Amino acid sequence: MESKSLETKSVPSLSRTPSLNVSSTATITSSPKTTRTTTPQTFNSRLFWPDIIKTPPNRWTFTCKEIVDKLNAVNEKQHIPSSETKRIMEKCLLYFYTLKKKLNLFDHTYTASSILFFRFWYVQGLPSNLLTCIHISQAILVTACKSMENNRPLDTYVKATCEFLFQVIPNLKQKYNLDKLKWEVRDKLIENEKRILCIFGFDLNIDNPKEIIEDLFSGFYRYNRDYDLPKDFMKVFPKILQEARNFIIQAVTQPISLLCDGNTFIVLSLLYCGLQYKEKVDQDFKYPKNFFQTRLGILIDPERFQNYFTDYRILEENFFDLKSNKGNKLQIEKGKIASIIGEEVNENENKDETETEPNQTISEENEFDIHDYENVKSGEVTKELLEYLDNRVNELKEKTIAEIKKRSAGEALDNGTITPKKAKI
């Protein structure tokens, strides 16, 4: 049987992947079952499975008026007073904080839970029954935990949730015993977790400011980007950064995450803490030139961020009266904001742009974007960063070796191979 060459033709209706030229490499020999195919040297796996998959963004930020009107509209629709709705929401936020302590969760998980909770409230609304709201909050917490850190066993969530329910609902023990409540909490968790994912459209891009601020000022950037900052600023910045972290954790208890995205949230925290430091410690304090543009890609318009602080204060007044509320400290004028930033911004042009697009970024002006993977995938680093990583690896290696020796010595002692020395009396 003579061998015949097989010429492949592209069939658009059968495949959407980039076609490979295999007409000169694929041949049929004496048997139809034996086919030899040679992969071209120009094959690039990233064309078929990219390093980063981009998902379509959804709108999760709203104006202050829209958020307040949503609160009033929900109360009118359900025919319940505003104070009752806010009381239920406070209990749900308290639930997140309580389980964070009991399960030893990350701060990232706590902030993510609060962000997802306010999104659910804005899109779907909350039922008037506290028990049902806690069931929903449990599913939100589990979803946030899966997104931010290692998931916990199911029984851990169920047990901690039941203990919390018995504390906040005194009459619950008359209706449920512990075993019955555990089964109901377990079933509701599975049901509500599916429901939440469908309501969010499987969009779990939380844009968590607590996670972003840790990544932006991690060891990588400390040695590879921030090495040329003024020494005086580098001495005081860790204190300001810690206060900014606390600001974010406290601020997520109000629906500020519905007001601005994660990067803008971080700018608010750094501006607020920088102004507090300038007022109480150093009157000459100021952020370095283009500090925010280089790290967050946001054009700082003092008037726009003055409005953000004003909206923050309005949300505090309309929602929860908490000890962590900032109150009159949020009355920050644009002149004070301009006094601590060194951004090169044309105020007139930026003002016109923010009227149409409030969250304008550098990437939208076709300038360098630090969040674009194509700009950072080369992996070029400084010598200081390499030394820092080398020290961290050596520390981890020594710690691991010490733990192995300690464990081996303990096992040998249990087997009787090593006789412990008797203490001298």
C-alpha cells in the first residue's frame, strides 16, 4: 500500500484555537492508526493558557446618595424601621468579627467578608429575620475564607456559628437543641453558598484594600522600588502604614467599600493617617513626589478626595454609631490634602476628567501601569532584593532543619534508643 500525504485544511466551524501548520509534518504510513506529528518549535503555550485570565469587571461602587437611598428604600419596602435594619446589619458584622477571633482568621478575610456583605445587601437586600441573616453571613464568611486563605473544616464553621446564635438570640435554645441547630446551620451553609455565588455572578474580585496594601508595600517593593525614598520619610512611614491598616479594618464596618474601589480606599487611609501624623507629630510632614501615582496609579485630585471624606462622614451618620467612627475628623479640606502630597497633576484637566470618570487611573491615559502584567513579567530585580530573599530562604532552611532534628530526637526517645540523663540531686 502506497503512502499518501494528508493535507489539512482549516475548518473555522470546528475550532476557535489558533491553527497550527501541520500539513508538512502529518503523514499516514502503511496503517491508518500510526500517525506521526511533529510540534513546531514556535509553539507557545501562553497563547492557549495565558498567565493571567482577565474577567469582565462589574460595577461595585456607587455614589453616597445611591447608598443612602438604598437603605431608605429597603426599609420602606419591608415596612420595618431603619433602626431594626441597622441592628441586624450590626449583628452580622459582629458575627464576622467574632468568628475571626475564634477561628484565628486573617484580617484580609474579615475585610473581605464585610465587603461581600455590603455588596449582597445592596444587590439583594437582607431579610428581616436575624437567624436567616446569620445563615447568609456564614456563607459569605466561608466564601471570603476560600478566597483569602486556607479553608477551615465545615464543622469548625458550624460549631462557632451555633455558639454565636445562642448568644445573640436568647430564645433560640427553647426551639432548638444543639444537634438540631447544627444540622440546620450545615444545610443552610451549602444552600446559601450556592445562592451567593449566583447573585454575585461568580464575580469574587473583592478588590480587598487590606490585601492590596500588604502587597504594595511588601518586601519585594521595599527593596526593588522604594529604596530611593528619602531616609527621613522611610523612618516614619512604617508607623503611618500601620495606622493605615487599622483605618481600613475599622472603615470596612461602614459601607465605604461601596463608595470607592480598593486602590482609592488605600489612598483615603494614607491621606487620613498622614494628616493625623502631620497634626500631632510633625507639621512639615509630606509624602514624596508622585508617591501615589507611582504605587497606586491614581491621579490625586484634592477636591475629589475631599468629597470622599465628606461622603464617608455622611455614611457614618446614616448607618452605624460605632466607637471607631471618625466623626468630625473627616471634615478635611482640599487645602490640607494638597499640603501633604507632591503629585504632578493639572488640576483643571483632572477636574474635567473626574466629572465623567471619577476613578481615572494612569493606565487609562496610556501611560505606564504598575498593575499591567506585561510591564512586570520580566522579573528584573535589584541586588538588595536578591540578598533579602537569600536571607529569608536560609532562615527558613535552618528553621526546617532544626524542627526535623527536634522531631527525630523525640521519636528516638519514644523508641527507647536514647536514654535520657538523670538529673543530679
